[in-house]
Amino acid sequence: MLIFNGLKKMRLRLILIAFLFLLKNNYSQKVISGPMLGPCTDSSMSIWYMTKNEKKSCSFVLNSTSKHTIINDTNMDLFGGKYNAYQVFFKGKNLKKIDFSLSTKKSNKQYSFKNSNNNSSFVFGSCAYISSGVTRVYRPWRMNKIYKTLALEDADKMFWIGDNLYLMPKYDTKDLKSVYNRYINIRKTKKLNSFLGSGIKHYATWDDHDYGPNNCDGNFKNGKLTKTAFLNFWINENIPKDSGIYNVVHHPNIDFFLLDTKTFYNVGEGSFLGKTQLSWLKSELLNSKATFKVLIFSNQVINPLTNHETINKAKYRHEKEELFNYIHQQNINGVLIFSGDRHFAEIQKEKQEHFHYPMFDVTSSPLSSPRHHVFFIKEKENHLTRVDGSLFLNKNYVKGSVVVKDGVKHLKLIYKNKWGKPVYNFTLSEKDLGY
């Protein structure tokens, strides 16, 4: 009897300890994602961060004289005050860095983000499947090592080229709260968050899984909800005043054109980029002074295997031809393409007789999504447009930089695996691209 009573008391103590642990875990005030550095210019910087159980007690303090504006994501009210998220915009002449602190009742963390990086390299990738909640049924384990690797990269910018998360059709896209719930659960992932908060500037465009169901076009009925979430979880400044999400990001010697392949994608009308976006892109390319001009598509552009979404399909190819013809008729040099989506990496090359330089499509995918080897039998075959040796089927990202040799600028691209080990190198000089 004494042994029984002793075991009973011990069981009660363990239950009490577990309850207190859960209570502390659920109600402690903390920053659970970020702060993530977003778009920056010589006179502006931006950050995003998310808190849990804040209850108005988490304070932001700027330790400098630059002006700032804080925008509260009011859609977080859907969760009854459990979560809060903010975008903070800084303004100032020659704004080189920001120093600030985020304080709760139990902690005070200091942050310092630089606007300029001595290493002007950049990284990019696509297809970032991270299992969380019900999606762990599909993939019960997590393979997110690549984000810790990316957090250690000495790079100035990261470009997310689409499928930056995977919304479950109907389940995640039925209403705004469900969309937000998926984003919140993904952003709480520790390895991902180590990268988001590493001080690298983050830029993003979207693809079908950020937008809605697989291979959906711009007619998806809840696209306005997913767009709201995308714009609030990624900082997108200076986008044109229409329904699309596209803009230009300036980088030393490079202009990156982040394109929207969802909003204007209309299967019935044979539209991929749409007239408005295509007209904007042509104008921006013509006025660009950068040596290299990178078109960021979420989908491949040159690959003749059109079993996936691509502007190279017969019904959309007129837009591709219009764009390519304009580039070469206007003698716009230095244009190439970055793309994602395909769950493998490769470089495609297209040379037409009336073009004065070949077009290259550099694909990086996946970051953490399944590799689907069994579905890529045709893709594995080395066809005429693939650059020899560029096919890589494991998780990867690309690190790029501009180097000068004998007075000539070169764009150096290094494919890296999830451990950060180089697996393929590719370099284009400005002379390769028309100069």
C-alpha cells in the first residue's frame, strides 16, 4: 500500500511538472520568427518579425536616429492575440545599418543588420517543402539541413523563386485563417528561421503552391487570400500598381526582374505573363544599365519538355517569342534566366539564328522538397538544350557573384548541395551575352 501511494504521488508530480512546462511553453512571450531582413536601398531598409503571446508587451526599440514606420499585420487578429507580426520600414540618408532591440518581460535581444555586404554575392533556390501539422502524414520526417547551411553563406541577397511553402488544396486555402496558419507553422521551423534571421536580405516571387492548388492558373477563386498572406509574410516594395507581384531588384552589376507567373496565367486565354507585365518588363529591360539582367521565372522557359508549367508551351509561346525577339531587336545585352519548380537542377541553352547571343536558363530546385526521381525519366535524358554536366538531382541552391578578369565582367554561378559543397560551376562572361 505504501509503495502504491508513493507511485501515485510521483505520478501526480510528473503530471504537474508536465502541465507547468506546457503552460510556460504556450504562454511565454517570445519572438518566434525573424527578424528577417527584407528589401534595402541606399536610403531604406526593412525587416519582418513575428511574436507569440505578446499581449502588447513586446517592444521594438530603434537604437539610431533613422526614421521608422511599423506596420502591424491586423490579419493576425484571426488568432485571438496569440500571434502578432510586423513589417518595419527604415528611412535615412546613406543608411548603412540598423541597430534595434526586441524586448519582452523576460528577454531583451539586440540586433544589428548591415545594409551593405562586403561580399556582394547572392543565393537563390526554389521548392521549399517543410512538413508541419497534417502535412507530416505525407512526409513525416523533416530534411531541412539546407537552411542551416544557407544561414552560414556570406551573401547579400536570397531570392526565393517560388513554391516557398506548400499550401494544401482546400484544407489550407479555404479561408484566410487557414492560409495564415500554414505560414505561421512553417515560419516557426527552427532551421528555416535560422536562415531568415541571418542578416541576408530576402526577396521572393511565387509559384502555384504559394498561390493555390498544383498547376493552378490566375483564376483560382481564393487567390486574393493567398496574395494577402504572401505580401504580409514577404516584404515586397515598389511593386506596380496592379494585381501582379513583380518588381526590379538592383544589385552591383545585376538587375533582377522578379516575375509573376501566377496572377496573369490564364489557360483559357493563352496568357502566361500577361500584356501588362510583359510591357512593363520590356520597358524596364530597355532602361536597365546593369551589365547582367536576370529574369526570374518560377518556371522553366527554354526546356523543350513541356509536361510542366512553362511559357514554352505552344499556347503561351507567343509571349516568349515576343520577349526574346524584343531583347534582340533592341540589342539588349546581358539577359539570362533563373528558374525553379522542377525538383532538379540544370542549365538550358537556346541559340537561334537571328539572336546575336544565346539565352541561358539556370534552374535551381529543390531546396527541401522531395526529389521525385521516378518521375524524371525523360528529364534525365541529355537532350540538345541542356548544358553538359549541369543536371543535378539532389537538394541544391546556387550561389552567384560577379568577378572581373582582364577587364571583363563574369557572372560566376556555383551549384551547392545541402551541406554547402560545390557540385557544379558555371561562368558566363559579358562577352557570352552580347557585349
